Amino acid sequence: MGWVEWVSLPDLGLPAIKAKVDTGAKTSALHAFEVEPFGPIEAPMVRFGIHPIPARPDIVIYSSAPIIDRREVTSSNGERELRCVITTNLSIGDYTWPIEVTLANRETMTYRMLLGRQAIRGDVRVDPTASYLQPKLSYRAYRHVPQLNLVHRPLRIALLTRRPRSPFNRRLEAAAKARGHVLEPLELDRMSLVLDHAEPTLLVGNEPVAHYDAVIPRATPEDGIFASAAVRQLELMGSFAINSGDALDRLHNPVAVRQRLIAKGIPVPAETLTPEPRPSTRSARTLSPPLRFLVIGTTVAAVLERRLGRDHDASARKLEEERAIAVATAEALGLRLASVEIGETSAGPTVFKVSAMPALGTFESVTGVRVAEALIADVEKEVRSWKRVAHMTSRVLPRL
């Protein structure tokens, strides 16, 4: 085999798909979206959709298979995620054999399938300098698949909070409704987790929580690890989290946060730690009042400056370096919603504080930025099953 080959997965209804052969990866992965576990605990199943042709999002194959495991996998960008594992037959040329595959969203990847070394038979040699050494297949095999009418569908969004009727949460609910979605508060003080390998469940009272497309955590620092555990439970159930449970857990360890930022080349205050506890002091002093940057997705949505005990809008200031640092900080910590406090020191802009629970109402009321709408729009962007008609009809899809 070469480093990329045409393969088929007949059990999943995929007659032709390009796979990248990567002996550096242990586990194989298949592009999947709308991954939804179902079935009895003793025989769990999973259903999912696949876009086999990268340039044709209107061609979708829906499949299902028994779940044989749930496995934590480290992706190419270093993030860990728990994926469903299935077994299916792989066909390359005249050869067919069973392999294990994890289901992961590879929409941004060039190849919809990654073939890891566990799936490579002992009698197979891989030539990393060559490609398509096996018989070529064709996407024409999907001509019989009906093309989808790419219209949007409403998203079901969970809001994890203790204050479902706070002013900003009501704004968030209204923003979701205006864009055609349903936002439902999940009250943390009524929740419990069922930690079951076969079927992880989240309960509100005595009732199991149904599937949500996405979850927006708006907990408080006092909620601690339970809030991050609840987010992770929803992720196990197939929800996209704007801030993952792992990212929220990381923020409970300020030393780990600083170490991660240092590893990414992001400036933080210098400090010396010893085994003996002692008061923490900032060794770097700000030359001006620190600024708070609200990061939503991969952009700075608003900027606040505190002067004389009041917040002022600083969004109109250029602050190009500080904005880049704020976005890089959120990305390094795996956050798509964060407040990053940056102060100017003798060493330049420095990150002093990061929060995954920013005062969104304050940012919105002081700056006038429509924070609620921006947050819902980012959820739409990340939930792959959402398609905006204008985006899809603005370009011509290639023929098969």
C-alpha cells in the first residue's frame, strides 16, 4: 500500500472512500457526525452520518453498528476525546479483513478515513513514498445516493446553569429562538451522573436527559469539578460543548494553566513555587489597568477596561498584539468561550487571568456587542449537522 489508498467499507454502505495510511497512528478513524448511541445497555449500538466525498456535503451515508468499546484517543492537535469504537470489514483491492475503527469528526481533514497500524495486516507493506498502489475506485459509486436538500434544522442546546432566569440567560434563550433553535436550561443543583461504561446517563431529578446537539456551560466557580463532569457526561452522550469538560477541569489547576501557556509561548507572570505553601504574589506589575478580552470561538468579541471601579468599553482600540495573545490563550486551553485578562508590563503584554465563566451580561451591556447572538452563531459553526442555506447555495457543487 501507498500512504493513501482507495478503500471500501461494505458493512457501512461505503463503496469508495480515500484513506490516509498512517503507521504512526495506532488507531484507525472514520469521519462521522451526528454520532448517537442507542439500544440496550447489554448490546449498545451507534448510528452516525458520513460525508464520504469531502467536496460534496450534500452526499450523506447514514450507518449504524454495534459499539465494542469507548476509547480515549489523542487527536493530531493533542486533544483527548472519548470515541465510540466499532468493528467493520475493510476491503482494499482483492483483500477484505475486519478492523476496529473509532468515530471522529474529520470534516476539516483532507481524508475522511485514517488507517492506523492496528488495522494493517502482517502481510502488508506500506511504501510512504508512493500512493494509490491498489486498484482505483470512484466516487461515481454514490450516484444512486439521493442528494440532500441542504436546509437548516433546529438545534437543541443545553444551558448548564444554576440561574436559568438570569437576564443574560434569558437573552441567550431569545437569541437561540430567533435563529430557529431551542435552548433548554439544565439546573446543576438538580442533576446527577450515571457513570456506566455501556450507557453514560445524565439525570435531572429522576428523569434521564435526552440528546442535545450542544451544551453551553454557565456554571460558577463554586460548582467545581461537578460542573465539568456534567459537561463531560453530555459529551459522552454525543453533545458538542463550547467549553469541554477537560478544558474546564484544567482551569481548576492554576499552575497547570500557566505551564500550558508557557509551553505555547504565551507570556505569563514569573513566579517561584516551593513545596511549602505561601501567599501568591504577582512578580510582574501592570503599567496600566489590565484589559479583559472576551473570546468567542476564535475571535475577540469585546474588550473591557476597568477604571475608577467601573467597566468601560475598549473594543474600539486596536490592541492587535493583545488580541492575538487572548485568542492564542483560549486556543491553548481548549476554550471557545473565555475571558482573558491581559496587562501591560515591562516585559510586554502578559496574561494574568483566564476564566471560562466570563460575565457575559457585563460585556454585552457595556460594549453593546450582541454577545448572545455571537455565542449561538459559534455553536452553529461547530455543530456539523447545521447547514446554512446561504452558505451552501453560494457555490456550485461538483458533479460526480
